[in-house]
Amino acid sequence: MNEKGEKIICRCNEVTVEEIEALIEQGVEDIEMIKRLLRIGMGPCQGRTCLPMVISILARKTGKSPDEIKLPATRIPIRPVPAGVLVGEMDEE
């Protein structure tokens, strides 16, 4: 829970149940769109914790079976890049 007493679903990006439910109530029922709008599954854990919970919330709110809701697409980098390049500590060769 955060300071407001809201339940956090995505710890990496501090997304709450209330934020997810608000989007669903506004008509956003596509997990890919929820991911894009709230950045769930885009943190260091890559959704290992939050995506199953978001699927559960989405199923409950829409009346669908969790099996009907597919995981969002995974986008793997075209080629691996050393972390030092990303933080500017080394040159990419």
C-alpha cells in the first residue's frame, strides 16, 4: 500500500489497483493499452509480478476468463547492448 492506502500492483512503476480499475471503467480493456498507458511490465522485473495480477483484475472487471486475456507483447532489443553504453560510461563499438 502507498501513503494514500491504495494497493500497489506494479512496484517498479508504483501503479495502483485504483489506476488500473479506473482505466478499465473508462473502457480500456486491452492489456497492451493498459501497459502503454500505465507502464506496467516495463520496470526491472519486466512484469513477472504485476502482469498476472493485472490479468486477474481485467478478468474480474470485464467478466472474461483469465485464459482469454493474452500477455502483452515482449519487445526484445534488436541486438544486446552493454549496460555501460546506456549510462554513458563506455563507447559502443
